[in-house]
Amino acid sequence: MKRLLILALAAPLSSCGNDCVDMCQQYARWVEACGTDWETAFPKREWTSVEDCYDTYWDADDARSTSCARQAESWAGKECY
């Protein structure tokens, strides 16, 4: 039972192996945890939600995916300012 609960909680955080989706999810985690909004957090991008981030990186090539992986790792530990 405990394992099912852990899997259920982790499922929404899964990025399906897509580094750019993982990066967008890290951005979303940070935006929510820090109590800000997408427009304030990413003013030059004109994003209003995580969906905008997904749309931006939907067709990421290998180089972009590598960059996304680095960004996801960096944002995973980012604290609010």
C-alpha cells in the first residue's frame, strides 16, 4: 500500500524521459514554491503557465535537450530570492 501511495505521488512529477519537460516542471515547482507567477519569473519569455514552457520546447533537438537537462538540474535546487 505504501509503495502505491509513493507511486501515485510521484506520477505527476514524471517527465517521461524528456529533459525539457523535466525542466519546465522544475520551473513550475519553483514558481509555485516561491509564490510568484510565470510573467514575473520569466518576463522575457511572455509565459503565463507551464504549458507555454512545454510549447516552447516541444520539438527540442538533442542540443536543446542537453541544455534542458542542465537547466532542470540547476532549477531543482534553486531557492526563492
